[in-house]
Amino acid sequence: MADKQISLPAKLINGGVAGLIGVTCVFPIDLAKTRLQNQQNGCRLYTSMSDCLMKTIRSEGYFGMYREILL
């Protein structure tokens, strides 16, 4: 099995799929992190990362977390 070579198109497809899955999983976490960091000291909208994600889903819908990706 170690002698078998994987073709270049297969490697490119595997890399592309891995990249899409990575972005899909990491982007909502990064969105919540950014929103938490941008809060003003006097006006805190979110108490935690999960609170931020839940409020984002309620106000913007599930795909609201991916809005910047889809533009």
C-alpha cells in the first residue's frame, strides 16, 4: 500500500474539500470571537461565545454566521 501514488487531481480535490470543511467549522467560532472582542466595556451584548452564537442564529438565522463567506 505504501507503493501506491495518489494522483495530482485527487490531491487537489482532497485539499479543496478539507479546506471547505475547515472554513465551515472555524468561521462561526471566529465570528463569535471577533464580536466578543469588539464589544464596548459599557455595553456588553454577549456573555460568552455560546451566547454570541445563539443570539446570532436567532437574529440573523443559521446562515447569518456565514454571511461574509457567501458574499
